[in-house]
Amino acid sequence: MVDDGADDFVQLVGEEVTRASLMAALKDVHLIVTFNGRSIPDKVKGYMGFDFPVIAAQLGVVLDQEFRHRDLCPECWKQGLYGGLKAVEQALGLKRQLPGKDGKWADLTWRSYQKTKDKRFLDELLAYNREDVFMLCSLEQALAKRVK
């Protein structure tokens, strides 16, 4: 949860990923912001996203029906910004602390962790995921500046 500079950040891994633990982590959340996360088709192209459908299939909770939700991907389309999160960040001049990593890297790193149980893989992946989440704040701000 990121709210006016005060953040609580929770990452659930492995056996911790349950419906109950997810709902507990989101207990005080008023708005979920994602990039291509929606399970409800957007109003720009009519596309569904990725994250929420996966969560719904695995945990039986449709987050954008349970919580207010803002998906930045269709907002980017409205401003002529296309591609994945990293491509949009680049187009807007946003810089990452951990450059050169993407979803494919994340998938390979997760598989390496599952195979070896080497905590270094998990630590790298969690750092990457954390940066993804916090980059959404930077993306929101950059989009708002372009509209003004």
C-alpha cells in the first residue's frame, strides 16, 4: 500500500500465497493500481489484463470486483504510449535502479529459484517485483504531468 508517502509493502511467496493472506494484506487498501492487471475488459481496446485473471484462477478472488482499481495501461494507450511497462517507462524517461530485467527474466529467475532453492534468485526477484510496484507511482505522476 502506498499512500501519501507512507508505504507498507508486502510480498507473498510460495505457501504464503493464499486467498486469506492476500485479503489480509489488502485489508486497508482503498485503491489498487496496476499496469495491465485488470480482469474486466478495458474501455479503450476491450482487452483483459494479466495479473488479476491469474489471481482469480489461482485464489478465487476477482480483485477488481472487490476493490477500486486503476489500470495505467489503457491510460497510456490514450496518451499514445504502447508496449509493456518497461517500454512505457523508457518512452517517458523514467529510470530504474535495476535496469535490464523484464518479465521473461522474472520467469526464468523464479524457475531457477524453484529448482535450486537458492535464496539469491528469490532476493533478486523480490527486488525486481518491488521496483515494478513502486515504478507505478512514477508512471502515475508522469501520466498526470502529460495531461496538464
